[in-house]
Amino acid sequence: MRACPARSGAPCIWRDLGAFVDRSGLVGAVRVEQCAHCGHARSLPPLADVAFLYEGRESQDFQPGAHGLAHAIKRLAFRREAGRLLRQIGPAPSPLRDSGTLLDFGCGSGQFTRALGDRLGADRVTGSDFFADPPGELADRPYCPMERLADQAGQFDSVIAMHVLEHDDDVAALLARISAMARPGGTVVIEVPNVACVWARIFGKYWDAWYLPYHRTHFSRASLVAAVTAGGLEVRAVHGAVVPTMGRTFANLFGRRNTLFWLLLGVALHPLQLLGEKLTGQPSALRVIARRG
């Protein structure tokens, strides 16, 4: 049984949130249950191995067809966020900013990895994911398949896992794999959707970040900090992050595929998203900056 951080280590008290849409078409009936006290949630049924969900890079985490206007919008957003992340990891001068190396664990489309490489130096940022070959964005950049990452354990000054931890049922094992890549004293950054986000309450199961069955574990601030701490990492800071979910949320609401129209709608609604998250103090994502001991 999972220990609840809001109940001094007593077990979580689970409540059923009902049936959700299987966005993969591969699992069938999917549900979510959530702790009534700490807010942590988990997807059902459990999946011992999630690799089958990502064959062919067909999920929205890879977005292989991104091009044209959609690609340009995302490139601008990733460049801005790359600068913000680097400032949070450490102001210049710092080991990372001066000459350090960074691993993007679970790099997905590789667009954010590339944006970081543009700022730090292309040869200092390595992407990694399930696949033997890199995504198109990293065809000319360093890339290491996850199956070969063990050879580079403990060699990176910083390791980031942006919207990765929620993709597995065994959070502790995945976090151990991520943090093992950082050198002792190095920085580990974990970012996940915030299950307490105001938009989760307003849109319910249509909120994009539920994203079943791909998202297996759903974190509150308390449960994320507890997981990172239990993983032997020292939490240095917890930041809110705004992830543009409005476009895909409305696509879900109307039962439509995510297209350029919904991306542009999300862009138009972004000021509203920012305002709602600022007024409620519940951002769409949580970012932990931690130190490996």
C-alpha cells in the first residue's frame, strides 16, 4: 500500500474517479483512482510495461508530424522555456552554464533538447528515449538510446526528465534510473502535470494532462516531493510551470483530433490559462529542482 504524505505515512485512501477515454485504443477500459487526502492519483489497470504504447512515435509526446506553423510556435515556446529552466538550475556562472553536460531523459520529439543545446552548446546536451534512432530534431545532435544509457551513469552534471515520471506505474524504479545518470552533487530536474491544477477541476476527465493510458501516475505537490525525497534526492526548489494544455483539452471536450486549429486555440487562450493558474496558485505542472547526494 502506498504511504500518504498527508497522513503521516498511513496508507492513501483511494476514491474512484470513474471511467476515462483510452486515447491509445490499445488498453480498453481505463479508470483513475485518487487519494482523498494527498491528491495523488493512479491509472488503472496497472501496466507492467508501457513500451507498447509508444511504438512508432505515434503519441502526442513525440508529435512526429510537427512542421510549418505548428513547429515554429513550439520552437519559440521551447526556446523561452529553455532559458527559464537554465536560470532555475543555476545562474551564470555555474558548472552547467560554464562547461557542464546535460541529459534530457525521455526527450520525446527532441525540440526542447535542441533548444537547450542551442543555449549551452550542441555537444553538451544529449537526448535519450526508447528508440535506437534519434527523433528528427536530434538527427545532428548527441543522442543515446535508453538501453545504452547505463554506460554513461553518473557522468552528467544535470539530468532533466520533463513529463516522464508520470508515464510509469513504478515511479521509484524510474526515478532511480533517472537520478543514476547524474554525477554525485549533480542536479536532477523532474517536471510532471499537477493533478490539483485548476483546469483539472473545471474540465474533469477532459483535461489534457490526464491522458490515459499514457499517464500512469498523477502527482500533487505533496506526492511529488515525497517521491523525489524517497528517491534519495535533496529537494532544492519546487516551481510552478505553465504547460499549454487548453487547446488539446478543448479538442478532447469536443471529441476531435488534435490539429493546428486546436493548437492555435490554445495559443489564443494562453493568457486565460496563465491568469487562472496565477489566481488559484495551482499551476498546470510542477517542477522540482533536486540535488543528487
